[in-house]
Amino acid sequence: MQRWIYDQGWTSLHDAQERAIGPILDGDRDVIVAAATAAGKTEAAFLPILSKVATAIHPKTDGERDLWNAYDPWNERESEPSAGVQVLYLSPLKALINDQHQRLEQLCERLDVPVHRWHGDVPATAKRKLVADPSGVLLITPESLEATFVNRGPIVPRLFAGLRYLVIDELHSFLGAQRGVQLQSLMNRVDLATRLQPSRIGLSATLGDMRQAAAFLRPTDPEHVLIVESKLDGRRLLLQMRGYEAPPPKYRSGAEVGQESTGVEGEAKDEESQRAIAEHLFRHLRGHDNLVFANTRNAVETYADLLARRCARARVPNEFWPHHGNLSKGIRQTVETRIKDRTRPATAVSTSTLELGIDIGTVKSVAQIGPPPSVASLWQRLGRSGRRDDPAVLRLYITERSVDQDTHPVDRLRCDIVQATAMVRLMLGNWLESPADPGFNYSTLIQQIMSVIAQHGGATAADLYRALCGAGPFHLVDRTRFARLLRAMGTHDLLIQAADGLLLPGVAGERQINNYRFYTAFHTADEWRVLSGGRTLGTIPIYQPLREGTLLIFAGKRWKVAGVDKPARVVQVMRAAGGVPHFSGGESPAVSDRVRAEMVAVYRSSDIPAWLDPNAQRLLSEGRAAFHRFGLDGASVLAGDSEVLLFPWKGDRSLHTAALALSVQGVSATAEGPAIQIARTCIRDLEATIRDLLDGPRPAPADLAAAIENPEIDKWDWVLDKTLACESVGARVLDVEGAWALLARVAEGLSLDRDGGRSGR
């Protein structure tokens, strides 16, 4: 390992690398390494891990030569037979596993430590080789580890018999998600199967709450998790936020719509703001390697298409390529290869698929179209730019609708430009969101129950409870709830009980377990496969209405549907002149309390950040003027002729919970951006309703959740009975405490409004 470091030309280690050596080498505690992108987190973990593993393979003797000169490539290596995989590396992405596999193979070239990878694209021969002689380092996704338990349950103890370290990369991506719940359960099951407790090492660039991360990594002893946090980042940041204004959507005649749907040539009616953003990207990104992030697959396809056509008009080679999860593996890998290739410039227009640490080398700049999904996401995306001695470059493009006499007050506040400004301010202040607690996690517990039964060929209820419901992701599920959950699974024929009490898969359960989608803890929609001349371009969700002649934009190009094979769910396409993206818009991530509080600070401030361009400055000033004109600086109520708007400036969970509580009382209430919109009511009646809520007993989340018409949020929620479903969705999406605090503030504002007569637009 010392020789490898020498060959890299390193004269020193990064801060995180140096501080992680001792505790990881000791191997007697869990460690989280949190450092900026490109701070060498992989080496921080694996330099000491591989040193420890290599020392175990080649124990020191009194006559051993100096390690610095011990490596001789012509000598036959001697090692003891393997006793199982020694290092288990868990990653959220197959592409990241492929990158790290190549990286670790280079690290291990002088060691007798093999490096294996295991996911859906790995050949079966490589998997059989590992099963026959398990050893070294195994890189795997949670889903593939789940499949190993289900399909190779009896060999799991032997497969991991020598396990010393369990490494979780991109730890932040698992927190607060059902996939993270699955990962926690799988880690516990590895310990249970092997009767070992390997050190757990978490790697992450963005963590908002270190205590929460420690509790995720080792729920039974979070205080014993060592945090190695490095905030040393001397990079300069070049930042600009650009503002754009878009007119309201224009009505298009039936003739215009018909012309587009039949493929008659002609330029699509793109919004002027989209064309302006694409023009700026073309002029400033062309000639360099960059990443452009958009919040939806539709936006990715739209901007990739606009930029490709802009290159065509300029008669220059196209440098802009789409990258998202519905594109085929081959197309995604081609885009990644283009960015790595230093002989020609390339820019990827991506959803979050390139947000994590896939090795694409150094990019000159990062662009974000629309408000970022979160502060943590913005920080992660920024980290992809400006490695080594170069500055990090971030451009944000924010579009607001034009204002006229009919514009709604919420739109007049210019919420997108203010929210994006608030997020950048929080990022510059090193603040990050903490993931929400997902609650009871019934959905993933259902999957884990069936997985354990498949692993062992059957299990008793008591064994299942002991294996799954201790400290960890299912700690809220007591024995009474667990028994109720088993009965619900039996009702749907997922489980049956033998005469001796053993639980076995039912007919429906067998069918679910044998489906490849079983291994994921999240929804995977049915999809059409899109083919062009026999080549797979990717997939489109099945709910999209596709028929022969439909025009679409996909993989950055324009197509016409030439044929639809419904039984095979295959769409044949051919090149065309027109088209539009065919993905659903998707849901925006919930905005946090802290971001909304920072938005108020932005509204109240008169400071104009230097990183806003003139249009963004104007939009921000317009939003601030509306904020003060509506009197929102000292109040939370805005009364109009036909509605009342409440502005408590709290996070989305509190807003939606308060709106639901009011709806239960017969008030027409909906969350609209940062506001709650109340229709067909007067202030006096609204105040009385809120007072009744506040004076009465505060409902439990499950009781309030009973009013939610569709409580199926997670993959297996359809199995739950009414009681469990209400508990699940109540804990998952509602914040009753925050909502009641919000309503108390609103009641005070309503009282002031009634007494002072404040209203108006």
C-alpha cells in the first residue's frame, strides 16, 4: 500500500484520509467519513482496510523483508485458503460499482486481495466463481444482496464467513428512504447470518445531521460511531443565478396540435425562456466538459433537444447529451465515456443520475435549471465541479411567469427565485437538510419478512420478529402490530401457516418472490421498451398513451412512433422532425422549515446578492415588493374577495397536515407553494374553525391520516389493513405537532386581521 501511494506521487494525505487511518485499522468501531467530493473518501476507507486485510493474508514474521521492497511481481504469491468475503461494499448505483471496481483493482494489484462485483449486469460465470471461492472485496447493490439472501440463503454464512468491514458508499442517499430501511435490515441480517459484527464504514459528501447518520449506521450503539468530518475545502466558487420570465401558456388551436401529432415538419413551440436558457448554455458551456441538472426527465429531454438543434444550426458537432434512468445502459455509458474523454468536449444534461460519485473525471462547471431539489442536492451537484486547483463553477437558471392583472398572489411573490436564493445562502453557510424519519416502515418490513422466509425455507413468527424488529428500522413495530401485519399478509395470500406454526409463502407470495422486481424496496413502474432499428433506446412508463404516429423526444432526439406491440410492451420508433417529451412531471421534494424561514429572511432583506444577474435582481425585487405590499412581513393572512391565503412560512409537511386538518372540518383548504389556500370562507368562520381545532384534543397522526383517500405511498402499502395503513402514512407524511403550532400562529394572525381590518391583494 505504501508503494501504491508512492507511485501516485502523493506527498501527503487529505485531512479525512489521515484521520481515518487509525480507527479503521483498529477495526473495533464504526466510522463515518464525511468530506467534500474529490477529498479521497474511497482511499480514506480502503487504504487502511486493504492494509488490514493484506496483513491478515500475509502475517508478519521475524524474518520478513522490509515491506517497502517486499513486492516482487515475478515471485509466486503465497496465501492461505480464503475463508469468505472480508470486505462488503454497498453502493446505490451499478455504475458506481463499476467505477469503484476498476479503482480498487488498481489499489489491489500488489496485494493478494481479489476484488469482485455483483449486480444484474455481471456475468453469471463471475458470480459462480465467487460463490465457489468467496474472498477479498465484494462490491454489490442492496438489491443484489437481497437477491443473494433469497436465492442463495443457505450459503450466505459461508459467503461472508471472513467479513471484517462493511462499507456503505454515498451514505446520504439512503437516509430517510425505503431503500435505506432495506439496507439497514440487510446489514443486520448479514450480522445474524455470520454471527459476526464487522466494522461499518459510511462514506458521504453531504450529511446534515451526523447523529442521525450515526444512528442509521449502528442503531444499537450510535454513540460508538466515530465521525471523521473534513470541511477543509479551499476551492474558490464562481456563482451566478440567472432569472427568466415566461408568458402564461398560450392556447394552441386544434390545427396546430394536429400538425404536431402527425409529424408535419416545423419547429416545436418551445417557450421563449427555454430557448433563452438553452442559448446561454450553448454559448458558455460549449467547448468544455460540464454537467447540467434538470429536475425532471421531461426537462432533460427538452434541453438536450434544444441544445442539439442549436449545435445543428451553428453547423458544429453536438456536445450535449441526455442522461437519465429511463435511457438504456448503453446510451448512459456512452454519455459517461464522452465526458471522461479529454480529447473532445461534452456536456451531460441529467436528472439526479449523475449527482452521485460516478467517476466522470473533472468537469469545468455545473448548471442547475430550476430551484434545486434540496440544499443537500445542490451541494452534492456543486461538488462535481472544480476539482484540483480549479474553481467550482455553478450557474442556476430560474424562470418565473409574467405578471398581469389576473396573476395569483403566490405567483407575484416570485417564490422560485426567492427559494433558490435562500437555498444558495444556506449552502454558502454550510447548512444541509436532515432526512425525515420514514416512521413504521411497514412496506419494507413486508418485503423483509418474505425475504427471510425465502432465505430459510420457512420461519416462525417469533423468529421473524426477533430477526427483524429489534433496534433498527422496524423498532416501532411491537409484537401486536407485527401479528396484525402477518394477518394482513395472510389475507392477501402472501403467507400461509403450516400445522406446526411455520410460516411459508402463499401462492401470491411465491409469485411475488419469483418476480425480479421483488428485490427493490421502491416502486418500479411497468414500462414500454423503445426500439429504433432493433436498438434499445430505453424505456417509457407504461401509463403514457402511445399510438402509431405519436411524436416524442427521447434520448435527445425526435421520433415518431412507427408501431406498438402491446403484448410485448415494445414501441418501434423512427426519426422525425417534431416531438415532445413523454414523461410525467414527477413530484417536487418537500421543502423544509429551515428553507422557508430563510425565504422570509430573503424577503425582509434589502441586500442584493452579487451573484444575481440583472433579471434575477429584478424578479427578486418584485417578489420583495409584493411581500411588503401584501403586509406579509408582520402577518400570515391575506384575505381576498373569494379566498383567504395563509402564509405561515413553514415546511411542506406542516402545511399539508394543517390543510388536511382544516379539510376534515369542512373547510376547502389546499397547500399552494408556501401558502394554504382557503376557498369560499370568511375570516371569522375560518378563525372559529381553527379555534375549535386548537381547543380540542390534538389528533394522533393515524387518526388524521384516516381522511387521506389514497394512503398507498410505498411499494407494499396495498397489503396493509386500514389501521396499519393510517399508522404508516400518518408517520410518513404528517407533522401534527408542526401543524398545530402553525395553526396557533395563523389564529393569532386571523384575530389581528379581523380586528385591524387588514386585507387586500
